[in-house]
Amino acid sequence: METIYYIVDSIDGDYANLVRTDMESFDRKLVARALLPAGIDVGTKLKYEMFEYEVVE
């Protein structure tokens, strides 16, 4: 399974826009906040692996 790194670019209500940091991409991924770890904010770094998001330092 592939590991993908994101950063929270913006939050709009119940959704967050994520941008990949492990490759050059200008596409944003819209994800329901219910699928993300609690307490995320703009600038939070996330790791996506095995269908789960995890906050990384």
C-alpha cells in the first residue's frame, strides 16, 4: 500500500482541502473532516496509509 503525505490547505465547514507534499501537484483533495484525526487545523501535516490519516510532525 502506498504512503502519501498531505498538508491541510484550508478548512471549509465539515470538509478540509488537502495538498500532497510528497510530489509536485496543484490538485487539492477534498476530504470530510470526519475521516481526519481530531484537532486538525490549517497547516497540519498528515500521512495517509492503509485507508487512514495520521498526524505527523
